[in-house]
Amino acid sequence: MSDTSLRVGLVGYGTAGSVFHAPLISTTPGLTLSAIVTANPDRRQAAAGTHPGAELFGTAEELWAAAEGVDVVVVASPNRTHAPLARAALEAGLPVVVDKPLTATAEEGAALVRLAAERGLLLSVYQNRRWDGDFLTARRLVEEGALGRVLRFESRFERWRPVPKGGWRESGDPAEAGGLLYDLGSHLVDQALQLLGPATEVYAEVHTRRAGIEVDDDVFVALRHHGDARSHLWMSALAASPGPRLRVLGDKGAYTKFGMDVQEDALKAGLLPTGPGWGEDDPARHGTLTVDGQDRPVPTTPGAYQDFYSGLVRALRDGAPPPVDPAGSVAALAVLEAARRSAERRQIVTLG
């Protein structure tokens, strides 16, 4: 990296920080991972071994005190800490990226957006699933008109995890913003809003199926969008036989895709986006475009999580828009809150 690289302070070195952020930050031209905050001794040791050039801090307060040593902060800590840490970073005069969900409530998220605007600082949200290969392919087909007018978007994150892992994500404390509705729903709702625009109605079924946990692990959300297109979104930890990852139905054709994007597994395996074949799908798992009863395979656009951080460099260096407008993440939070109300009341919730 050159001496003019933007210096990144990463807060949190659990799975989010170590797997989904640090490898991308450290390999993006124009960025240097200069500081990592974690109080966990094992994670400190791991961070020192993998990123020896990064200064290690035990608390975010230590990072704020050394704010002149970083140019942007990435918050990759547990959900309940997103709002206070992002607020503190902005108050320290630092641009900030927050892992999804931005905050636990839309009100908190909107407050952060206002604070960033008041301070003239960048605020963005790591909605990395916008760069999943399957979603990039679906979006391209829609924009090209291959499906005609979109009538329904079906999207699933279904897993088979009958034994709970434990931890804050399965805690019943509302402040933790745990459970699948907020964890996976933050991605699915964001994709739906990106593809079909604002939602006007929300209906949801939210269940806790497994013994020993306090949060939702089996969720269905239906959205009605402006223009009357619909989204049907599933997320489950008890899907022994997952359905299609994506199905987009239009009045001229349909796109169907099975199998998850490959980037998460690649990152967990220690691979980097600078390596050959990054984000490329197995041809055997390419999706299918169906028009007039005829099927043809559609090569999956390579996934590109690294494009988020390339966009961050452009935003900070050149004044380009942030890679993810935080207002979109606030809108997704409003939908998630409406989904929770819908499930509790067993009725459709209308959004303004």
C-alpha cells in the first residue's frame, strides 16, 4: 500500500470483523488496516498474527483517543453496540461504516444519518449481499428487461442448524437485535427494496422452533411494493431441504437460482478476493432463465464483496456517493420493525 492509503480502524474482531471485513480492507487498493479493537486475548493474538501492521486496542475509547491515526472506522461489533459506537466515531470526527443491521431500530438509524449529515461525514452500511453473484445476476436480468415487468421476487436464506450455537445472536434481549429476522432479514429485505423499490405493506410470520433459544429461527416476510410487485422472503435454521435461493417471476420470463453465493465460504476458508476465480460460481449451479416454456442456463455474475470497499475509497477520496446509502438501510429497518408488529398482531402492516 502507498503512504496515501486511507487508514482504517476496525472495531470488533469476531466473525464479522475477522472474516467479512479485515480480509477485504487489507486487500483493497487505497486502504490500509491500521488499527483493530478487540478485548478478547485469543482474537488479539489472531489479529496480530494475520495483520501484524495493525495497532491493537482493547477498547474503542482508546481508538477515539488516537483518532488522528485513522481516517475511517468500521464497526463490526455485536448489533447492540452499533449505534453507540457509530455515534462515538462520528463525534470523534471520523467517517464510519457499520455492519448490518445499522442499528436495532429505524429511529436510531435515522438519528445516525442526521448526525453524519450535521458533521459532514460519510456514513455507510455494509450490505454486502448486494454483491452476491445471484443477486447481481437477477438485477442484471431485470434491468435488461429479460423478465419483463417483475411480478414477484422470492428469496431464501435457509440453513440446517438444528443445534443452536448459543451467543448473543440467540439471546431474547430485544437490545441485542438477534434472531433471523434481523440477521438474515437485513439482507433479504435490503435486496427486495433494491430490486423492487419501497414497500407499502408488510406481512410476517415469525417463529421460534428450536428448543433452548429465545429468538426467531423460522421466518416468512411478504412485501407489497409500489407498483404492486410482491416479495416473498424466507429465512430458516431448520430447512433440511432448502428451496431456490432466488426466483424472480416476470410477465415475460422467470429466473431461478439454487445454491448460496460462494464468497462467504471462501472467506471462511481464508481465501482472498485477490486470488484467481474469486466469486465465480460452479457452472453446475448456474441459474435458469425460462421464457415461453424454454429453459436456458444463465452464467452467474461473479460475486464481488470487494466492490463495497472500492466504493468506499471512491467516496472518501473523490466525493462519490457512499457504496451504500444509509437511508436505504433505515428503510429496511422500518420494514423489519413492521414485520415484527405484523407477526405479533397477525395482520398486514401498512407503511407510509
